Amino acid sequence: MSASTAAEDPAARIRATRAWRRLSALALIVIVAVGSGCASRDPWQDARIESEVKARLVEEKSANLTRLGVVSRQAVVRLTGTVSSEEQKALAERVATSVGGVRRVVNELEVRPAPG
């Protein structure tokens, strides 16, 4: 082995190591970007879901469900507020579930019978 080959070998190893690290970092970035892209949804989809659930709750004439809180995040609808019966609670959940694009409904409605 000549002196010039021995001198070039450590530099070549350093370059190869740096190239490998860059490639590994790039691969990690791509994996994270693709993985997070799968979990993300169109924010307009959530806005549409919220609007449609609220509109359908207002249309429901058999119960006063107009004051309920409706929030959608990644197509999971969260219902909050109070209703006067278990039937109204179940109805609100059915209404929310019937909207297209809803993956799941988290029903946090509290039942408080109306004072009589």
C-alpha cells in the first residue's frame, strides 16, 4: 500500500460516513413526513362536519338540541352540554353519527331533568 493510498483512505471513510448520516437523516425525515401525513385530515372536513351536525340538531323538532356544543377534530365529534333526558342524549348522538365523514362520536352530554 502506498503512502498516498493510506492517506486517502481515512478521508474516504469520513466522506462515506457523512454521506451515510445524511442519507439516514433524510430517510427519517421522509418516514416522519409520510407517517404524519396519514394522520392528518382536511381541516375543512372538520368544519363541514361541525356545521352539518349543528344544522341537523337544530332541525330536530322532537327535542331542543340547539344549545349543544359540537366540535370535530379529525372526524371525531365531541358533544357537550346538557339535555333533559337520556332519550335526548341518545338522539343527539344518533344525529351526529348520521353525518357523512364522522368516524366516531364522543358523547359528553349531561342529563339534567328540567325543573318541574
